[in-house]
Amino acid sequence: RNCPLPPFQSVCEMYARSSTVSLPSRAGTPKQSNQVVLLGDVSVGKSALLHRFVYKDFIEHYNTTIGTSFKSMRVTPRDSGALNDVLLEIWDTAGQERFHSIIPMYYRRAQAAVIVYDTTVPSTFDMAKMWMRELKEKSDIDARMIAVVGNKIDLDSGLISHEEGREYAESEGAMFFETSALSGQNVDQLFFKIAQKLATRESIPSPRIELLDNPRNELSKCCDGVI
């Protein structure tokens, strides 16, 4: 599904909220969906990765994503110890600069992010770093729930080495994968790993507020002698 462009952003946002659903899991307990946002420069293969994961095939000539689109997948995390399946609601965002302003409303609701670059185009790696900075500054997504993905490793003209991509991801505390939407290499592993982390993530403790045993006495002490 494609989200409309302005002036229909509010309609799209309302639709996005309403698309979060609960399904019965294997354990019989309703499981809330988890939103995952795909980010990256134009033509890095975000849509192709999502299509490969969902439909297990490759479309050579893919239309550029206009606005955003999403697909839902129910995943059974491997070796996670989780009793429930994980419902992934994966949002595919447009890479063109003119759509940048609408993307924050998707990553601000997301629990995980996939930042994709093209291993044959160095400028897309720079754009991936920009998205990482923006996520850390403007979203609540834990760095451990972010995957940096070098796509198109089936091409021989890779200019971003495996080591460079991995070292960058590790420096940011993120996951790292190299993938090929064409062959399917590591695509399932990418999304299964995200589902595994979402299934086992620890809840963030609420801030502690300590109250004085006798606040009135404390107040009177601080104000003794004040006229």
C-alpha cells in the first residue's frame, strides 16, 4: 500500500495508526505488531529487499517508492526463547529528498529501523550515516534495534568493503548485514534477527521518583527565619 502525499499526510498518519493489529500467537496471547522502518537513499534496494522477504522473489525493474508503503509479516523468531510469534509491520520509505519531511512520522512510531546503502555507490553510505544521526537525535529507537545493511553484494563493483560497513555499524552499536535482494542472500536472516531482538527486548524502566517521608517538615526547615 502507498501512503498519499501532502496535503493528505494526516490521513496517512491516521491510517498508519489504525493498521497496528493484534493476532493470536502460538501461546494464545495476543501479540502487538512492531513497526520497522526502512531508510536509505533512492535506488539502494529497500523495496526489493522487502519484496524478497515477503514474496521470495526478485523484480528487476522496480518502480520508485512514492511516499511510503508497508507490508505485514508474522515471524517466528529462531532460537530467541520467545513463546510468541512477532508481527512485523514494515514501512518502506521513499529515498528522494523531496519526501524527507514526511518520514519522521514513521520512524517516531517505529520500534526498529533498517538503514540500507548500496555497496557500489559510496554516496549512499554517507546517506546511511545521515539517517543514523537523525534516528539517534529524533527517535526513541534503541541503537540495538537498528540494522545497517549493505545491499547489492551480488555486484562485483562493490566500493564499500565489508570491514568498513561492519566497523561503522559496530561503532554505532547497531547490527550489520550485507544482503542481495537479487539472490536473497542474508535477507531472511536480517528480518529474523530483528524479530528475535524485538521478541526478547527488555522493557525500559520508568524514571524513579523518590518522595520525602515528611515533605512539610523539610519545607519548614528550609524556610525557618524567612519573613
